[in-house]
Amino acid sequence: MKPLPTLSLLCASLFSCAALSADVTPDVIMKFESLKKPVLSANGSAFAVEVSPDRGDSHGLVKRLGSEQRFTVAGGSKPLISRDGRFAAFAIAPSLLEQEKASPKARKKLKAGLALLDTQTGKETRYDKVKEFAFNEAGTHLAIWYEAGDDADSDKKDEPEANDNNSKVKAKESDKKPKVDKYDKGRTLEVVNLKAVSSEKLAHVTAYYFDKAGRSLVVAQNDIASNLHRVQRMNLASGELQVIAGYVDQQIGAVSASEDGKYVAFTYGKASDAPWGREYHLALHQAGSDKLHRVANSDEWTLNRYSELTFSEDSKRLFFGRVPEVSQQLELPKVAKADDLYDTEVITGQRELRVWHGDDPRIKPNEVKQYKKELKRTYLAVLHLGSKQVVQLADQAVPDVELGQQQRFMLASTDVPYLKMITWAGFYRDYYLVDLNTGRKQAFLVQQPVSQAPSLSPNERFVAYYQQGNIFLYQIAQDSRVKLTKDFKTPFADEDHDYPSVAPGYGLGPWVEDGSAFLAYDKYDIWQFNTDSRDAFRITAAKGRKAQIQYRVTGLLDKADKPDLLKPDQSLLLHGYNERTKGDGFYSAKVGVSGVKPLMEGDYKLKLLARAEQGEQVLFSKERFDLYPDLYASELQSPEQATRQTRIDDQKRQLDWGNAELVHWTNGDGKPLDGVLIKPSNYVAGKRYPVLVYFYRFMSDRLHAFPDMKLNHRPNFAWYADNGYAIFLPDIRFEVGYPGASSVQALTSGVQKLIDMGIADANAVGIQGHSWGGYQTAFAVTQTSIFKAAVSGAPVSNMTSAYSGIRHGTGLARQFQYETGQSRIGESLFKSPQKYIENSPVFYVERIKTPMMIMFGDKDDAVPWEQGVELYLAMRRAGKDVVFLQYQDEPHHLKKYPNKLDYSLRMMQYFDHYLKGKPAPEWLTRGEAYQEFKKAG
């Protein structure tokens, strides 16, 4: 292997030396740069992207399309770009060196900044101590919201000197100022006029709203200490400020403005009340009027600090959140006098107790996890601006309403009836239509899996939905439904579903804008269902199933409150995945027409990453195992004519690199399986190599995926390939009730295929998996000795004890995972205890002949880390070769970089020892004694 330092002496940088190739090593991986979060301007003229190494400081890249000019922003991350592409903004985080050198206390005080780049001139302007920033939708202004306490130093008066005669008096006066909750504290908002290159600072801002047209900015200003509370509207063209409302004792909450410029809405509540229990009121200001329209709270509904305001795009309705009541947070009783020491109410009032009742809707840990979310929950209401009528849309029985641009009906749903059964059955909802004019709710779909949400037509006449293998059309006016797929031979249920639950569908596509049709997917093809004739045809002309290409519509502009709608004869861009070759393609089709035309297809993976809102420009990536997914730009309907915009792959070209190929074999039960074989760098035909098996479920679709150049809980494929390993990624197909056995069957038959091919050294095959893959790894070595070393990350080792455990990240019970989910047992522990035992590695540790390394974070939020302890103790008791890595204060996936690097290095050392015969490191032969270190200051 070539020493990297020698190469770095010969080359000025990794990008400038094409003649030589370097080893893939951990430091190369740490410095390897990847693209993150590309954003494309609305007019399609420019894009911005974060270029980030695995460890170290990012930089921003900005490029105008159609030009070779590009700009780099040092330290830039989280890019935003203005609508016209003229300006790009990046967050500037403290450098990694600053963070690492700072003490934990000092690190918390490090503040992020902002860089604003003019993409025409290259001029860069930096701002310090920035909390948030955003362009308005028109792209004419940038809002910069500073950190609290760091606002507008130039606006502050000098502090008095220590020997000032008045300093003590002023200090006493300051003590009299009211204590302000941090929720109520305002921050300086700087509004930058990008056209005029000027800015305006507004102090004590607690909320702001840009209208979409770019005409105005509405701000809430609150300074409790000065009794200043007001709503102001800024004319963005002139910078002129208009006071909409002002108070001395009312804290302004949320603010918003209608898109026609006619209305400003805001909430307000008594400033002297603590924010937790402050009751808010809604007010509406109409342009040209000196009066406010106040919307009265009712006996049933009021507003709180979480009530948000949203105008409809046609400016005819104002949506806002309400709650049944507002009350102050309870306080624990305190001991104030001697008698309180023996007062049972005071003493027990300080108890730390959670009562778990058998009929609780949620189990307590989940209730605790949901508490803050529920605290912020409001129930949607609508104010019809013409009539000033308020209609309550959501309530506690049906709490969730999908906010959209409909004028008559909205979709609403509830999981309330199913909260208890989440514990063992998973997630379901009842769906309703709610009338915007009356609030009346009409149920039309009950106990629907949450992954199979229905879709409301844009003309509000129909709802399309999938249920138990069929696609239905619900006719709202007639309160009737039609099974559109009746007598269809084509299946619409997931054909690869191997879980003990009803198979889901492949999803619904977009609607035609007049509601006359919608698209839906089977495994391969795209169907158009017509709502009046009920006819259906494949716009992909059945070519998908024939060629085994999975077609899906791509390049849409879907937004949360405004899904993309199709014109009756619109051309479509399709993404296709070839199940045979594992390659992708882009294709052209047309609404209302049966036929599909290939635009580009091949042995690569394609991802459409961004589309211009006002044009046809798109950004996409193209990748292979040996080709980094650089950015390409094209017109929506001509991706084959794309121009390459970035050259991140240049750094990979300097490195030794393996290659990937597809492997086919037959499972022990006669079923065909696929997998990916990554051959070592400098592979020599006929030579046998140590093999590392990495897997989860379906892996063959990663054939053309560029390997993730990071150090984490997974083996880095490029590093292992360059270190002389072949890497094998087999598909696993499971049998309900026997997940362990079916996994072992797929793994052993796949490994045998590599041995038969002359690739694998039969005495040097290792296996690594994490989470579900960790479980399969642990189980596999109890059933076969084909593996000579195993690394199991975060495995379930005992399904009988894990069944009634808790997923600490969500507080959910784990029972549903075994009965209907990933673990695929299909029955409860008490109905089928033998299946839980048969699929649990811990009961078969005496059979293990393979050395195993177990890894867990002891704050694992998905799998109880005690599962690792169980497996370790069982193997230890049975005298097996086992080592357990416990990473402290780490969740399911390692987050702290020192731990990620440490695990990666130990994993390589482990496999090198057992599969390549290298000397064992001392930690593997002797362990490591516990010791404590001096804490950092």
C-alpha cells in the first residue's frame, strides 16, 4: 500500500494530481467532500449547495447556470437562494477548530453567522451572531434575525463607568424592571433591501411575516420593560412603516398578512400573564380602516401562544389554531413554614410519580415523549373574511385537518380511536371530510393504515384512496364509492411485502387540475384513472411490467399546502428503476396518452434534486459505485442534454477504487436472489479474497450507488475494498414467523455463491450488520459456522424480553414491531412463545463458533442496549469468543465523531485479525480496564 504522506508531498492537493493514486484511509475519508442541500432559484438561473467533508468545515458553492463562473463561501452551510438567483445566503458556523479548542462552557457561547453573496459581482457581506435568516418569496429582501442580547450594538447607549455617581441608582432602577420570560423577549430584525443595497433594523421583534407578493413585511414588536407592544407593516418598496396596532399591556403573538395586501391579522394577550397560561385574542386590520375587527373567543374555544395564522392564497379565508382552554403551568408545593414539614399534601405534592393505567390511550413513556407536541397542538378554525364568520374545523375527536387551498372541503383525520392499539398493531387513522362553511364532518374511511393516506381532488368532488389491494373513488356528493380496480388482473398491493400485515399499495400520483383524472402506481406502471367514466389505462403502456422497470412521476413542485396539479395534456418526466439491471433512467410520457419514451437510461443511479418554480430547469445527480453523484442541470424534458455543474468526483479519481457488479443465485428454497459484489481495488482474477458481508433487507438496488464516504456505524466500502476485501451486499427475503431462519438461508446461499465463483476465501468470510442487520448477524452465527468473524451493532438478542420493551426515542412499546412489523413474528408472545424463542440468538449461544464483537450506545433510543448485555453475558457464560463495545451517552447510531472513528478503526482491526491473520490489537486480547479522566474545564 502506498503511504499517503509521500503522495501529499508530490501533489499540491488531492485534486491536482491525476497521475498517481492514493490509498483510501480514515483521514482521506474524513476529508472527502460531499454535496448537501442543493437549492435552485425559482427562475432557474443559479443554484447554491453546501460542500461538506465528513469531518471539518463546509464551504458554500454558488454557480449561475449557463456560465462557468462560480463562487466559494468559506464556512458556508445550509444555503438559501433568492428567487431571481441574484443572491445566495449561507449559515456560517464556528469552525471545527474553534469548537474543539473551546471548553464545553465556552462552546455553548459560540454563535453562528451569515454570509450574503451577490452572484453577479461576487461581493460577500458577513453578519455575526445570527439566529435565523430568510429571503422573502419575491426575492427582493432578506430578513436577518439576530441572537437575543446580541442585537444592534450600535443602537445601545454606552454603559456607565464603575465610578459613575449614578451607577448605583441606575442599578436599583434596573432591578425594578419586570422579569421577562425568554419566550417574550424580542430580537433585532434587520431587513435588507437586496435591490437598493440598504437595510433597516427593527428592535424587539418577536415575530414577522413576508407576504408572497413582496409588497410588505409585518412585524410584532414587544418590549415588556418599556410597555411597548405594536404591530407594524413595512412597505418594502419605500421602507415606510405603518403602525397597525399598539398597546402598553398586551403582548403581540403571531402575525400574518393576506396576499392581496388587504388584511393584517395578529394575536395578542395580557403581557403581565406568564406565556404558558396567557390567553390570546385574534384581531384583523383591513387596509384603509382605522378600526380593528376583534374575533371574540367563545366559551368552548380560545387562543394560546401556539396559535398560528395562515391566509388562503385567494385572501378569502384566515385559518388559525384554537384550544379548548388555557391555564397556567402547575407548580409543586414548597415548604414555607414548620407545619409544612408534616403536611401530607405538601409532602406528597412533591412526589415524583407517573401512574400507568391499563386504559391509558398512550403508554406513559410515549405520553411523555408526546407531551411537548401536544402542548403545542391547536385545533384549526377558519375565519371567512367576507362574512366574518368563524367555523371550527378540528376538535379533540378529529384533531388533524390538512391545510390546503380548498374552498369547500378539507381532509381531516384522527388516530384517537387507535392510540391504545398502537402498542401491538401499529398506526391507523379514520379519515373525514370537513365542510369549511359549517364544520360538519363526514367519515368516509376508517381504520386506514397511516401510510395509505387518501387524496382529495382539486374540484373537491372526489377522494381517491387505496385499500386492501384495490383503488377506490369516493364520490362526495353521492356519499358512495366505486372500486376502480374491480376485475383488474394487475396487482396494486406491494408484491414484495413480507410482513405479517395487509400489503400496502404503491401510492397515488397527482391529480389533473380539473379533477377529471388522477394517477396511481402498481409495482411497475403508472395508471390514469378517469373520475367520470371510471376507465383506466397505463400511460406507460404496460412497458414497465414487461421490461421490469418501475416508473414514477418526478419533477413536480409539490408543497405541503399546495400539491402539484397536472394539465390534461401535460408532458411528464418519469424516473425509472430497472429491476433487472438495477440501473435508472429518465423517460417522457404525457397525461391522457398511452406511451413512454426513453430520454436517458443506463448503468447508473439518478436522483432529481430540485426544480425551478418558474421554469423547466432541474438539478439532478448521476452516480455509479465509481462515479460521485455530481450535479447536472437541464431542462425538465431533456435531461439527456444536461451539463455537469460540479466536479466533486475529481477527488475520487485520485484514490484506489474497487468496482461493483451484480450477482444472481438461487436460495435454498429455490427462489432467485440478487446481491452486489464489490471487488477489491486492483482485483486479480482467480485470486480468492476475504469477504465482508453487509446487509439489511433489499441491497441489490445499491449496485450503482456511490459508497457513502463517511465513518459511522457501517463499514466504509471504499476503505475495505482498498484494504483487500471483497464486500457482499445480499438481498434478504423473509418468511413471516421465521425471520431468523429465512435470513440465514439467504446469507449462506449467497456466500456459497461467492465461494463457487472463486471470489471468496471460504476461511475468511466476515459479517457485519446494525440494528435489524445486527439481529440477523447475531442469529446467523448461532445457525452456521460459515462466518469466521461477526460484528453485531445494536442487535435484539432476546425477542422474549425485547417484546415488551420500550423504544426510548419515541416512548412507544416494541410489541407492534414483533406482531406486525419488522421482526415479522405475526403473533403475540403469549400466543406463540416458541416462535419468539426460536428466533432469539440468546437461546442458542452454545452453538456459536464464530468470534463476535457487539456494539451498543448505552443511550440507544431504538433498541434497549440491555439486549447487547444479554447477548454478551450469555456468550461469556458459554465461554464464547466475545467482546462488547459500550459507547457512552450514544443513541442508536453513533453521533460523536471520536466514537465513530474509534468504532471504525476497531472494526477494521477486528476483521483484519480474524480474516487476514494480522496480530490482534491489545484491546482484543486483554480488554481495557476502566479508568476515569480529568474532566475538561
